[in-house]
Amino acid sequence: MAGRSTPASAAPRGKQRGKAVWKVYGRLSTVLAGVVSVRVVNVFWKLATGRKPPATPENPEVTMREAAIWAVLSGAASQLAKIVVTRRAVDHWVRTTGALPPGITPSQVTPGVTKD
């Protein structure tokens, strides 16, 4: 019949939909990680120093030592949060679909998980 999808033509469409869903899922998890890490670092900085974190570390009123510490702390926290949230998203994806998300390659430490 005309207009009906065959199973062969449905597979690429499903794969494209999976890529689009993963892209949105990945972006949302990255934004969430960024928001959470900024808040956590700001609270940690205030508790550790008793002052607000530097809004612009390149400002000459901020000491070089303080700017460097801020850069290392905020950068490390941001990347750590991104890794944690993305790994949780991948775990959820694998539990839901039984396959790794698009763009994630299988390794030796993921036995039983197939690449879609």
C-alpha cells in the first residue's frame, strides 16, 4: 500500500529520533550540571572565605592567587558535575533502551551492552 512505512524504512527514522532525543537529553544534563556546579562552588567559596566569590576574576581588585584558585575550583567543579550528570543520563538511557546512546562507544568494561 502506498504511504505505509516498511520496517526497513522505519529503522533509519527511529535511529534519527534516538539521536535527537539523546542530543536534547545530553544538553539538558549539561545545563543542569552547570547550574548545580555554580551554586555549589559559590556556597563552598562563601563558607571557606567568608566573602562572595569573585564575579570577574580578571578584575585587578581580585588578587592573582584568588583568581587562580577560583578558576581551578570552578573549572574542576563544572567538569566533575558534567561527568556525573552525563554518566547518570547514560545509565538511564542504557536501562531504558538496552543500548548505548548515539555517540558513546562500547568498551571492555560494559559487557552485555550493545551499540545501537
